[in-house]
Amino acid sequence: MSSPPDPTAPPTTTPETDAAEASEIRRLRDLLAAAGRLAEFGRFAAQQIHELRQPLFAIKGLAQLLLEKDRVELDEVHDFARHIVEQSERLTGLVANLRQLSVPARSAGKGRTEVGDALVRVTSLLEFRLRKAGVTLRTQIAPDVPAVATTPHALEQILINLLGNALDAVSGAAGPIVQLRARVLPENPRFTSIEVADNGPGIAKAVRSRLFESFFTTKGEEQGTGLGLAVSREIARGAGGELALLDEPGGWSEPAVTVFRLTLPVSQEL
């Protein structure tokens, strides 16, 4: 009479079953790799769509400002036209990125940008939104603030996202104020600090840890894609910097509730 099988004994295998298992493992690995590539492509495409909206909104805002004016000077028309051409070139670059399936943040650390110049361009693009919402924008740029090691487009992209979020935060508030200051990072002079503050209702503690997740938004599907902060942090890190929500607003000339700090390396280029 034969002994019953030992349930603790390892199962017997054959070359055929080993080959079948190896084949199934390879198939699953290929499926996971394909799913990862598809997810990355979807995320990249969504980022590009989000970024395409920025220059489109800027062009629309500039055109609306021109239409609202009773009289315009020729120099002003030329200035608006220059901004429209710049934003059209940004659109062309974003479309090229889509064709090449490349991520712009990877080249964010190549370049040199004066913070003041970038801010002037950004505020001119947001002028229509600022005027329409009745928002006061206060800026403090230290006279010795150094240029940062990133491209003008990368810095402007982050600033538009941060200032746009601040404008959304103070929408409908009484006495809406958005503030921006740029200075050498006090604790590390090798970095420049750019902070954007608003006096909106603030951000709930329950969602603070998720703010930089892709596709997470507190604005609703009609107003936000949930990519602005995620893309901005990716660009900042690609340049060797960081983007963070501060736990405490710190001292400001006007009351501040929510403050984001962008840190970027000081440029070594002359």
C-alpha cells in the first residue's frame, strides 16, 4: 500500500512546465512594460494639453485687452503683437514636443534667466485676468537677486501656474491680494527663492499631501486638470531646484494665507 502524498513536499516540475511558467512570466512582464509606457504617454499627453492652454489663454487675454480699449497707441499695439508672437512660438514648441514625444522638464536646467524679466513678461500675460478679477499684485524683487539656472520658458511656465492658482484662490474674495517676492534663499545663497502668496481661504490640511500628485485638483473638472503643480515641480527638479507649499506663510507686507516657494540654483553663466 503506497503512502499518501506529503502536503509539505514541493510540487514536482518538468521541463515543459518550467518552460510554460517562464513564458507566462515573460508575457506578464511585457504586459506590465506596455502598460507603463502607455501610462507615461498618457501622462505626458495630458501635461502637454495643460501647457497648451497657457499660451492660448495669454493670446486671448491680450486680444481682449486690445478690444476693450477705446484708443490704443502704436507702440502699445507693437508690444501686444510681440507678446502674441512669443506665445505663438511657445505653442509651436509644445507641438514639436508632442511630435517628438519628449518631456520639456528634462532640459529645464539648461539656460540663464533674469527673474525680473520673466516676471514682467508673465504679469503682462496675466494683466487681463488681474484687471477682470480686481486683484492687487504686489511684487518684491531684491536688487541683488541673481539670475537662475533655467530657461526663460521654464521659469515663466512655473510662474504662470503659481500666479494662476493664486488668482483662482482669491476669486470672489473681498480685497484680493497676490504677492510675489524674489530673493537669495536665506539659508543657502547658492539658490534663489521665489515665493507666491495669496490671501484666499487657504488649503485644507487633508489635501496638502496630495497637491503635487498628477491629476489631483481641488478646483473641479471644469476649472483644473490637476497638472499645474505636478508639472511645475517636475520642471523645478529638472533644473536642480524644488517647489513646495510652506507650512507657515511667514512675514509679508500684506496678510498672506497660502505660500508656495520655488527654489532654483543660481546661474553660473555670465
